[in-house]
Amino acid sequence: MAAPAGRPKVTNMNHGFLRRYLFSTDHKTIGLQYITLSIFAAFVGIALSVLMRFHLVYPESRWRLLETLWPDGAPGGVMTPELYLSLMTMHGTIMVFFLLTTVPQGGFGNYFLPLQIGAADMAFPRLNMLSFWTTFLSFVVLCAAFFVEGGAPLAGWTAYPPLSAVGQIAGPGQGLGQTLWVLSIALFCIASLMGAINFITTTLELRTRGMSLLRMPLTCWGWFTTAIISLFAFGVLLAGGVLLLLDREAGTSFFLPAGLMINDKLLANKGGSPLLFQHLFWFFGHPEVYIAILPGMGAVSTILATFSRKPVFGYRAMIWAMLIIGFLSFVVWGHHMFISGMSPYSSIAFSLLTVTVGVPSAIKTFNWLGTIWGGSLRLTTAMLFALGFVSVFISGGLTGLILGQPALDSYFHDTYFVVGHFHMIMGVATVFAAFAATFYWFPKMRGRMMNETLGRIHFYLTFIGVYAIFIPMHFAGIAGNPRRYADFAQFDFLKDLSFLHKATTHAAFFTAAVQLLFLFNFLWSWWKGPKAGQNPWHATTLEWTLPSPPPEENFGHNPPQVHRGPYDYSLPGAPKDFLMQQEER
Amino acid sequence: MNVAAPGARRRASHTGLYAFLCSVIMFFGAFTSAMVVRRGASNDWKGIPAPDLLWVNTGILALSSVAVEKARRHLREGNRKNFNIAWSTASLLGALFIAGQILVWKDLRAAGVFLNSHPGSAFFYVGTVAHAAHLAGGWIAMAFLNWQALRWTLGPGKRTAVDVASIYWHFLGLLWVYLLWLFRFWGN
Ligand code: HEM
Ligand SMILES: [Cu+2]
């Protein structure tokens, strides 16, 4: 709410603990809450994946811990296929929604969008608080699935019916566990929609004087485009979720066809279409992958420019590329359904549109290379992760072009090739961007520096680790290895891959362990890191004009006047090698 | 809000509202396309017997929109008393619409048409309940403003809240007409 001019705003210092740390409406606190939630979710997700990889290569081994944790899921310490599938479902759901969707937008976006456009807060601070707590509730509801009768659901993060719709008789987790999953996703949709409304309004209405749209840092463009995509995508998933819930709980037949026999029982449903759910899901699902990566693209652009001491190459082209990607993301969903029996003509249309995404993606990639080309690179940890992002974006994007061919995809679909593709481009790329953003902005958020040596070690080991995990998965996929199977050892044609899988698993253990370095660095620097100044990286955007950490009211009653674009590095004839956005000269 | 420009909050409220409307349109758009696909997927589609009450409800909702517009005119002219009368009428009609919808659902159930009877009934219940839920949200905002108005704490200065609530209300009216067409004509 507007404070009357000339009167100092009441600051957070006067609030009690609850208002200050829990139910705060300050975008910076909310951003940190999102970041904390995501880091926690990430470690839960990592732990689940380690258990899965372990089972894949040592399917017979007995492990007391497993039996303690899941007495029904691992009798005698051996993981059942049902437990494996439930870990897989929870891993995918937690990672996609509560890490990849949450940290780039809810976390960094919340913290830095108002700062970078010179605003005091988001447009609707209370709505902002509400979206965080709804996200939190959604996470709690999802995790509750582990603890209820039957355990967590088995249907994967895509939750295709019939499996996800028929209930308990299809498997232990398909009862209450799957219901909680649907509820959790519905809550997540609502939270994301609230967030999107806030981001869009803030960007359009709260920019400070002189901050025209074409002077916004590309980070802001990333959050803005992401918010628009979210606004149009999550409502569709919500609709799909509601219908799925009714099929499960109210005996409707939206997605369930006639004549379904499950475990020798004939279901009463008739006439529904499982493919209908796939369409609804992927109409959301493909935009969702860009919801995950676009904010990262924005952050990487900024970070590459800062540490190359050069303006972003083709600033306007970068914006157009993002907007075009955002638009195209709504018309390619069919590429997830090439083998669903769709008409070959639709396949061709979806295929052509899909490969078209390659054009703006390539524009971005070349512009990133153009940005660092000939720059005086400073290989800080943030910069290394940004470069790593470009690397995995290329390696993951190229396999997308392969999957985008219906002829090739009819072989690759549901193999490890797809798993390799999306982990590389969605998982690793987004996480690299998040690491880059963390190292870049930690000094601003905390007023202390993170440890660079530890950071670089963490980067190099992680970089090697992720390639060692995910590149071999492509080979497994080429060899025909199906995904979402709990045990490959039973298939003769996969026997030769056992070494490859062992290597992958060990790389996964290694990479997971390396992440503890990051956690340690983060926590240690939070309390003990050396003090950071106002602008340690000599960056140009508005957040660096404030003390670290910024005061509660951000710019207070002196919203800055912006005079220039966001990337004025190495200006000819300027006294120093950068000019900040509010500097006149 | 630190942007000194006057009307910043007013503009922000409208932008936020229109963004919200986009997401509601996407929700009902997905609902519609699910309906089209589901109808084409099998030959078990049946329409629903449409109680006359639906038409009465439609009329009530239309009248409430008219009352809302009248109220806004009075507020612009600073005539608070007439505003209160018109706005209260609108709130009452809004409540009446929701009550009417509940009666429709009751009638249908009495006629043996349940959520899981057939796809036509399933989509009808989901669509009308979702609409009523959105409407109930708008009605709460309306009733809150009404409460303020009757205590004379709502002046022309709070025009933004009134305007935003009104736009949302008209939108839900249009959405209702669309849904009615969908169920009554397309779906029968
Ligand atoms: C030029 C760019 C891209 C192309 C042509 C492309 C193409 C494809 C295709 C055809 C599939 C379906 C494979 C199958 O299931 O058989 C797929 C799966 C997937 N892609 Fe991409 N992709 C691209 C970029 C991206 C990006 C940027 C992301 C994320 C940030 C992403 C995330 C995913 C995910 C998560 C899946 C698998 C979902 C699942 O089945 O669980 N892709 N991609
Ligand atoms: Cu896709």
C-alpha cells in the first residue's frame, strides 16, 4: 500500500517474529522462503534418485534401511517394483514442480524483479505471501503421500490414466497416495497462477521512471515471459486435475474407457478417453518445461555479460527469441504423443513446429557465444555455471531435435534417450542457472560472499558428474532400454548394458555427494562468509545500487531514475568500464 | 507501492484483474475442449434435461449486472445513497442466482441425473459448479464492499475496488451465457 509521501514507512523491524519471517509480505523474505523450500525439495529429490539408481544396478541386494523406511515396500530389505515406481513418481514430481518451477521464478524472481525494476515490492504483496504458503501446502500434501496407507503413487509425474484414475486396485500407491498427488498439483496450479498474476502486474505497472520495457534486464524479461506462459498453462492442468480427481473419486468416465480389466476386475466406467488427459497434460507440460528454463536464460544472459564485461549481444533479439519460444511452446505439445496413434498429418505438423523451436533457441545460443566472444572473461563460479548452462543447453537441445522427428521418436519414445534429453536440458540446465544465480546474488541477498574456491571445485565436479550420468543414458536409450522399469536384468538384450548402468549409478552417487559441498558452502557463507560490498561484481542493474542486503522498503521514497539500458559495459570513452542504469554518465 | 505516478494502484488492480481473467478463460477453454473431445470419443453422449429454472437464473444474473452498472453510475455522481440501494440489489440478486443454481442441481438429482450418470451430466455439473465457485468469489468481494458501503465507509475514493468487482461480475455473467449455450444448445 502506498505510504503517504514524506512519511517514513514502517519497517519490518517493528513486526514480531511471525510477521517478519513466516507470514511476511516482503518479496525478499518470500523469495528466500521459496529458495529454502526448493533447496529442501532438491535434497529430498536427490535422495530418492540415489535409491532408485542403487536398485537398478543392485536389484537383489538387501538393505535394512529400506525395510525400516518402507516395511511393505521393501520386505527383507529388497525394493519391490511398486516402491521403485513410487520413488520415481515422487522424484519427478518434486523435482519438476518444487525445484525447477519454484526456485527460478518464485525464488529469484520474487527477490529480484522488484529490485531490478526499481519497485518497493510486488504489486500484490499479500497475494504473494498467499502463493508461497499455497506452494508450501502443496508440497506438504505431496509428501504426505509417503506416509498414508499404500504409500506414494506409481503413475509418474505425468500421471497418465487409466493407471492414475482407477484407484487402489491398480497398486498400493494408487489409492490415497494418488489422490494426494492430484490435490497437491491442483494447489500448485493455483499458487502458480497467483504468482503469475503478480509478476505480470508488477512488470507492467511498477517500473520506475525511465525503466522502459526495452531497458529491463533480460532477467526481468525471463520472469515476465515465464509468468505469461504460466498464466496460460496452469489453468489447463488444473482443469485436467479436476476431471482426473472426479474419475477417481466420483465415478465419472472422462478418461476411463469401457471394458477395463484391472487385476481380474471389470470396471464399470465407459466411454472415456485416456488420450484426452494426455492432451490436457501436455498442453500444460510442454510450456512447463519453458517455465522452468526461461528465467534461467535471463539470468545466464546477465551473468555472461557481467563477467565478460560486454553488453549482451543482440539484446532485442534475445527478447524476441524468448517471446517466440513462449508462443511456440503452446503449439508443440503433440511431440510427446507421436506414438499415441495420432494421424501422421498431425505428427508432421507437430514435428515441424517442434523443430522451429530450434531457431529461437539457436539465436539465444549464438548470442550467448557472441556475448562472451572477445570479452575479458572473469571465471567466477557464477560465470562457470553460466557457461555450463550454455554447454548443457546445447547438448540437451540437439537431442530434442532428434526426438522431434516422428520416425525417430517412435523408436526412442519411452526409452532412456528421453530421460537423458530432459535431464540434460531441463534438469541440469535449470539447476546450473540456479547455481549461477545463487553465486551471483548471494552477496546481495546476504551481504556476504560465498567461497569461490569451494564453488569452483563444486562446479567442475558437478559438470563432469552430470555429463557422466546423463550422456550414457542416451546410449542406453539407443540400445532400446525402456524407461520407468524397475529392473532391467530380466531382459537378455539389456544384459550388455549392465556396465553402463553401473557407471551411471556411480556417477550419480558421486554427483549427489558433491552437492553437499554446495550446501556446506551456502550455510557456511550465510553465517561466516566475508562481508560483501554493495556491488562486488561491478554490475549495472538497479539491485546493486542498494546496500547488501537491501533494506525492507528497497528504494524507499527515492525510486531511482533510469537513464540507460541494462548492459552498459566497456562503453567507449567512459571513465570506468561500466555504467549503472541510474547513472547519467 | 513506490511509483509516485497517481493512479498506479488503480492501474495495477485492473491489470491484475485482466491477467486473472485470462487464467479463468484458459480453465474454461480447457474444459470446453475436453467436452468436445469427450463427446467425439464415444457414442454415449446425452444432453441434460434443462429445467426452466436455468432461464430464470439467467435473467436474475443479467439483472444483477444491470444493477451493478446503475450503482457505478451513482457512485461516479457521488450519490452514495442510490449507490447503496443499487449495489445491495445487485448483491441480493447475486445470492439469488447461487441459490437458484443449487435448486437446479437439486431438481436434476431428483430427476435421476447425477454427476456420474453420463458424460453430458458430468460436464454440466463440473461446469456449473466451477462457474458458481468463481461467482461465489466475486460475490464475497461484492458483499464486502456492500458492508462497507452500508456503513458509509465507501466513498468515491474506493472506486477502484467497485470497478474491479464489477468487471469481474460482468465477466462471470458472460461466462454464464457461454456455458448455457454450451450445455443447452451445443450439448443437446
Ligand atoms: C529445440 C528444443 C527441443 C526439442 C526439439 C525437444 C523435443 C522433445 C521431444 C520430441 C520430446 C518427446 C520425447 C518422447 O517422449 O518420446 C521431448 C521430451 C522432453 N523434453 Fe524436450 N525438446 C526441446 C527442448 C526442451 C527444453 C528446453 C526442455 C526443458 C527445459 C525440455 C524438456 C523435456 C522434457 C521434460 C521431456 C520429457 C517429458 C516426459 O516424457 O517425462 N525439452 N523433448
Ligand atoms: Cu515438449
